[in-house]
Amino acid sequence: MADDYGKKHWRRRGQLLREEGLTAEWNVPEGRLGQIVRQLRRRGAISANRARIFLWLLIIVIFVGLLYYLGQPLWQVFSDGRRAALREQVTALTTQFSTLDDRRATLHSSDDPTAPGLSQITRDIFVRLRDRDRDREGLNPPVPFDDALYVTGSDGTILRLDPGAAEPVTLRPRDPDGEGLNLPVPVDGALYFMGRRGALLRLDPGATEPVTLRPRDPDGEGIRPPVSFDGALYVPGLGGRILRHDPGATEPWTQLRDPDGQGLTPPVPFDGALYVTGSGGTILRLDPGVTEPVTLRPRDPDGEGLNPPVPVDGALYVAGWEGTILRLDPGSTEPVTLRPRDPEGEGLNPPVPFDGALYVTGWDGTLLRLDPGATEPVTQLRDPDGEGLNPPVPFDGALYVTGFDGTILRLDAGATEPVTLRPRDPDFEELYPPVPFDGALYVAGWFGTILRLDPGATEPVTLRPRDP
């Protein structure tokens, strides 16, 4: 062609090139007639494409219809066979379970086939003596005293459960101010109740209501259980104060130490004095007749708190909240460090004496033995696993330990590692420390489980499963 494409705009050049390409492809003349022919052929090409798409859609619809028509009978045959197989399995399991002796297993020897089954017996072991509180107020563990059980509540209630009684007796109703009570402690033939805001109550044997020795603290500071010493009661506070109660004095209450913000543990009598540890690492000694305590260890600069001291073999042993173990000898003015602070800051429970040594469990699952006279006094019997352990309980010549993850361990005398009686609970139900009763060990869980460990048993018996 004679046209000079280099002088035209690039868009016009493209249009002319496309027209020439169509002209050459379809072999049409140039001019008006060629444009008409090209337009008709374009419309024909579009119609052909639409017809092609419609044809493919029709083929797909027919194919899906054939699959449904032919596959439905096959699927019906498969599902019928599967249902028949499941029915056979259920029938076989029902026949197998019907032969199990679930009426007499380990519980009674009756040959009566109408005797209650195993599941009914395990439910009937427990009798409800008191319905759930409508306000869901919690109760502390019962404390034996004066041939009865006494229970305190988080709402200030005091209950007494007499032997054989069908329901408890209310000695103190709910506190109008909502001050809860801690676990009561027997001291000098009476039962003392500590309020969470500083009140102190005393219940004498045979009494039907408690006597208030100290009303609620104006600042709301709680108190620890009292200790009888030198003819008086010594009461530490959760804010650091120490009170002395002289029943025969004109002013019965005397404050021996001002509050400093750190909570104090219950005093421990040792070597003619009282020893008190604090949540800030302080160790105090109260001598008879003094008006203020002596500081044997000042507040820890790292803020490590201390558990209550434990007297063993003429010395006091103290475990810290971050792994420290201290010893206080009679007459000493400062403690000796047997184990420094743990690098990871994992705390320890109070030591428990057993088989001539002290055993300490950790908040990270560790188990230590402390030999007071050894060159290396601390031996690790169990490596930490990240889950805490409760303090060990001596029973039947061994130590039993429960864990925050449901584990139960037994450590025999002289053993270098514990035996696992119950592995980690799959639901991570935490267990309380075990309680010896009537020749067996009983363990309660946070979700309602109750277990029993008989002497020499290798695994516990479930008396009550987890509460739904």
C-alpha cells in the first residue's frame, strides 16, 4: 500500500493494520462493500462462540444428570450396607457388656441379681447434708473439734455437724457486712475463727454461738491464726502488724509491731520464743514479755517471701517463694543459707520431716530432700515439669504428693525418686493435698473428683467421678 504508516498516530496505525489483516484473512474487497462483509462475518463469529458455550453447558448438564441417575442406586446400596454393619457392631457390644459383672465388682459379694449396680453404689456412697448455697458462697474444709465438725464460709457462716446428724447446725448466720471467715484453728481447748477483715472469734466447747474477741478491723486488714504463748495469744496480720491478746488485762489488745505492708505467717514456737516470717522475706523473733520483735533477717531486696518456719532436730528451716532454703539455729541472730534463690524464681512449699530428712516440693514440680548433717544438704529427687506439687503427706511409711495437674506420687523411705501412682489428668484437674482417714488416704479434686488410696496400692480408687 502507498500509505505512510510512520506519519500517522499510533492508534490509527493499529486500526488500519487490523483492517488490513481482516481483509487479507477474509479476502474481501476494500471500501464500503468490504466493511459490510467484515461486519457480517464478525456477527457470525460472535454467534458461533455463543452457540459453542451453550453446547458445552448442555453437555455438562446432561453429564451431571447421568451421574445422579446412575449413582443414586449405588449410593443407596452403600449406605444400606453401612447401616447394617453398624447395627451388627452395636449388637455385638451390647452382648459383650451384658456379660460384665457390674453389680458386685470389688464392692460387695451379694449374689442377688437385683442388687444395685456399680454406678448406683458409687453415687449412693455420698449423702448430701447441705444443699448448695443460693449465692454460691464457698465453704472451707471441716475441722474436727469437741466431737463434732466445724465449717466456716466465705460469707461469715459457722456450721457444726454432729456425729450421725442429717444436717448441720448454724452457729453463726451470714455476716451482714460480708466478712468471710478462714479455716478455724483449735488453741488451748477452744476454737478460734479469723475474719478476712480482722475479726477474731472464739468458740468454747459446748457453746452455741461464738464470742467476739476483736471486731472487724477499721482498715479491713485480715489476720492469721493465733498462737498461744507465754499466757497470751499472738496474732499476726496480713499487713505486717503483730497483736497480743491478754485475756486478764484491762486493755486486752496490744500492738507489738506496726503494719508495713507485708503479710506475716502464723508464729511458730521454738527455743523459748516465737518466730515469724513475712511475705517480704523478713524473719522476726518474739521473746517472752517483750513489747516489740527482734529482726533476724530484714526485708529481702528482691522481694522473695518466706513460708512459715518448720522446727526439726533442734533447728528452724524456712523455704522461700523463689527457691531459697534457710536454717536458724538456737540463739543465732541470723539464718544460714542452705540453698540460694532459684535462677528461674520457682518457689518452694514448707519442708516436711520424714525418715530423718526434710522433703520439699516446688511450685514447678521439683522434689528435694534436705539432709541437715550432710556436706551437700540438698538433693533433687524429681526434675521440674512445670506443674506444681502440694506439700508431701506422710502415710503408711511413705510420702504421698499430689500435683496441680492431677498427678499422685509416692516416695518410699530411702528412695532416690518417686513412684507415679496416677499420671497427669487429661483434663488437668488439680488435686488437694491428701488426707489420712480410717487407714486410707483420701484425695479431692477441684472439679469434684474423690479418690482413695489404700496402703500399698499402686493406683487410687475413684469414689466419685468428676462433677459434670
